[in-house]
Amino acid sequence: MAYKRSVYQQAKEALDQRRAQAERLGQQRRAEIAAQCPAILETEREMAACGAELIKVACRGEQVEQKIAALSQRNLDAQKQRAKLLQDMGYAPDYLDNVYTCPICKDTGTHGNYYCTCYLDLIRQTAKENIKGAAQLKKCTFETFSLRYYSDTPDPALGRSHREIMRRISDYLQSYADTFSLQSKSLLMMGKTGLGKTHLSLAVVNRVIDRGFNVYYDSAQGILDRLEKDHFDRNNRDDALQEDLYRSDLLVIDDLGTEMATSFTVSALYRLVNERMNDGLPTIFSTNLTAQELEAKYSQRLMSRILGTCDLLQFYGRDVRQQKACE
């Protein structure tokens, strides 16, 4: 249970950039004010000298309380003098303080012995930005999934309405995402195009990433393109392939069956699915095809592997995208 190493690195680099920007702005302001009022530099030097002396006193351990009290008062007097000089010039008293994005950790990412919430939020944000279709990911949440596009008239063949079926699927997937672990089952979402499979897949991705897991999402075509390129272009090996596809905590393969099937893609897909299932790593598949159509496309061996290990979620209804286009 962990994000990719590159996600932590990207988040740390973003923090470093924030801190550097705040410090550059602080330096610019100090230069600006010093040119107008050199006396302010004296107050800054006094404050710095007090800080350095405090460290020495603490290390020596001689008459600590008395000296600390005196140095603290000197530092406070210098701060008041600096604030007065700034106000006399028409500036805010804290104008020379570095303005960090996070005032709690000052853009270091740590607060005491813990990671700051700003760093954890940035890690989650970075992980989502690395997901294919990141813009779509922002829109596809459980909160934005609407049941009003599904009929509430009972379907005689099913014994319940499409809306009731989709409510149960949505509730199931929310529970799945909220309790996700490396022991979670794999899922197969089946149904015609435009019924919400991609939306709910991405809603799961959102929640699972928020809970600290490494998720890789892409279409079947995108995943197979990566596998094929890595296999045939040996001069440009995909170093992240194993971590993304074979070792991610959750792999989500969207639109299974829409890609061009070749002997290589069928073999590569079987190897990917088989290795993840042997390792007990969950995978979510979504497809517009029926089980029979998938078997004809990929082989009985692959479909037996998928159907034997996945919870099946059958989607029903009318194309939601078409309904929205007519509104």
C-alpha cells in the first residue's frame, strides 16, 4: 500500500518550488525595503543575532533561564521596531515575513515528527494528475453519479427496475472503494456503452487513491499499446511498466474489447491478467461486450480466468450520454 516513488518525488519537488518561490519573494521585498530604509536591516540583524545567541546559551547551559528571557526580550524589541518602521512606510507589519503556501510547515512537508497535511494532500493530488484522463477523473465521483437517467419502471425480465439495479451497483462500488485492500476481489463491469461503467470505475479510482493506494487506470488499447511497444522496441524499454501494470495496488482496464486483437495482444493480456491474479492483486475490467463476445475475441482460457476470479456487475439502462445530449 503505497504510491509510486515518482509520485512522492513529484510532490516533494512541488513543495521545494513553493518554498523557493516564497523565499525569493521575501528576498525581493527585503531588498526593496532596505533601499528605502537601511535601518530595517539593523533590526533584522539583531533578530538573527538573538537567534544565534539563544542556540549558544542552550548548548552551554549556564544561567539558561535568565539569558533566554533577556534574549527573547531583545528579539521582541527588534520585531516591534521593525514592525513600526514598516508601518511608518505604509507597509504591513509582516511584509518581510516569507509568505509560504502552508504556514504550518512553511512548505517543508513536515510538522514535528509527522508529514504535514499539505504534503499528504499534494501527494494525493499528484497521484490523480498522473492518471490517464485526469480531467475526466475530477468529474467522475460517486457524488456526481446520477440515478435519474435510469428507469424506475420494473423490468419484467429482471424483476426490478434498472434504477434499483444501478443503485445497488453504485452502493456496492462505494463500499468496495471505502474498504479496498490488496485482498479485495477483482471486478468485471459489463453492459452496453454509455451506462456509467467508466464513470463508476473512475469514482472507485478517486476514492482508492485518496486512501493511499497506488492505482493505474487506462483503456485496454492504451495498456496493450504500452505492452506492445515495450516488447518490440527494445532500445526504449518502459522502465515503469512493471510498477504500473504488474505491481500497482489496483489496475483498472477500461473498454476491454474495443482494441484490435492480435496474437500478441491476446497473449500479453493473458500474461498480465494471470500474473496479477497469481499475485492476488485486484483488477477492475469494464467492457461493452458480452461474455460470449469476449471469449470469441480473447479465448476461453482468458475468459475463464477473468470470470472465475471476478465479481460480475451487469449494467442496465439506456445510453446516459445520449440522454444528456438531448437535454
